[in-house]
Amino acid sequence: MSSEKSGSHLLLLLPRDHGKSWAAGMYAAWEITRNPAIRILYISSTSSLAVKQNSFIKDILTSDNYRLYWPEMVHQKKLRERSGQNEKSR
């Protein structure tokens, strides 16, 4: 993980199954919240893991808890589309 603004780099070293992906996803969501224009490059060992992690970050940013604490960060059009999809699936 690195921060473009400060030029610093972060390295997360933990054994297997100790929450590295979770921590990286939460960190990415936090950085996006702080700076919506940020560009993040997420690199993983396989493309399927990178896609899974991208979905995890997107789920954080579109969650009910996220909307509760940062309602100004949620695009209203996306919310309407999402609520319409939820109603259709019922």
C-alpha cells in the first residue's frame, strides 16, 4: 500500500489467513473516503483474487453502515438504482 500524496509506502506482512486482504480493503476504502479522487492500484497474485478484493472494497463503499456515517460520499443515483434492484428482487 502506498499513499500518492505523502509518497510513503506501506507494507503489510502477516502469515497466511491473518486478515491481510481485509486490512488492505479497509485501508483502500478509508483512503477513498478521505479523497474520492484518489487512484488505487490493487495488485494480487491472481486476477480472480484482485476482482474478489475489488468487490469487497465496493461492498464496503455501498454498505448501509457506510451510508450511515458518510452519507455525502454516496452517489444518490447509485442509491436509487440499488434500491430499485432490491425492490425488483423481492
